[in-house]
Amino acid sequence: MWLVSGDFKRQADPTCAAYEPLSCDVFVSEATFALPVYRWPATAQVAEEIARWWRSNRDRGMASVLCCYALGKAQRVLAELRAFMDQTVFVHGSVDSMVGVYRRAGVSMLPTQAVGSERRDYRGELILAPPAAAGTPWMRRFGEHATGFCSGWMRVRGERRRRGYDRGFVISDHADWEALTATCLATGARQVLLTHGYSDALARYLREQGLEASALQTAYGAEA
């Protein structure tokens, strides 16, 4: 039997079902973060860091604009933050539409309000926006503000500087190095095919563990 994973993570997430381990003969896996440097902290720890960052910016009279993907990541952040704050969070329109879908599915998240076209004072507020909004005229309405980005890429400090964010928060919807290696071994597969990301590095490690493993060339594989 062949098993094709698609993108997956092993961390707990209050907004979606957990990964279900399965056995197979051939396992096709992503390898987006398949380097030992990519090891995720507990999501609750990162959510607490976000809450502290927001409070610090609020005390300085600044808005906090946190960039995260509109589908999946934003809702996960809103759900995890419930343990550390009860503030209404302002959201970009693309995030707002997806939040509504999650609420109708019964997912508990912080209260949200869509960012409108009317002028208002956003000092001290937390705003969630997609990464595509960063650096656009849409951001001007928030006045003086700090920016953050939620991504596994933020595990490497240079990535935060390169992308131009003030703070990076390590929350990923991909498996980290430990989860990738453990999952590949746990399937019991005789062959592992890897794509997207650091597939060569993971294939080399798995071969050292006695598995038949190789990189699988696919369209858009360089876009990890």
C-alpha cells in the first residue's frame, strides 16, 4: 500500500483533527523543514510570547500587526491565544471570512472584528493579516505599529531579518525534523519518497537508518 501524506504536522492543534499514524509499504512525505535546526517549541509557549509582545506594544502605544496565513494558521493562533488574553482581535478581510467558517464548525477562538474602511485609532490593538498585506498601503491605517510573523521559517533568525519583520514566532503547520523522521520510521515503509523542501537531507538520514529513501522530483517542489 502507498501512503501520500501531503503537508502534515504532529503538534496538537485545537482547530483540526490530529494526524493519524498509518502503516504502509511506500510512504510519500513532504520534507519542507527536514533539517535538524527546525525543531518546534510548544505552541502554548509561543502563544504566550505573542501575548507578551502585544502587551509590550500596547504599553508603548503601538498597534501589533501579526502576519499569518489566512486559512489555518490565523485560526490556530486565535484559538491558542484564548489561554492568555480575551481581547477582541482585528482581522484582515481574508482572515475574517475564514474565521467565520471555523466558528460555524464549532472552533473556539478569540472574538474578532474585521478591519473596516472607516478611520479609527488602532493603538494598542492586535491585528491579524496575511503575509501579502505586509508593506502595502493597507498597513498605513494602523499608524505606528510593530510587525510579527508566525512561521516555521522564523526558527532561523536571519529569515526574520530578511523578510523585514520586527518579531518572529515559531508556529508551523508542517512537521519539524523530529516529527518527520519519527513518522517516516513509524510507517514501517520499505521505501520512502520525499518531496518539497530539504528532501535530499532527509533521504540521506533515512538511508543511514537502513531505509530505501530518495527525493521525488515534483512540480513546484522548489517553492517550500
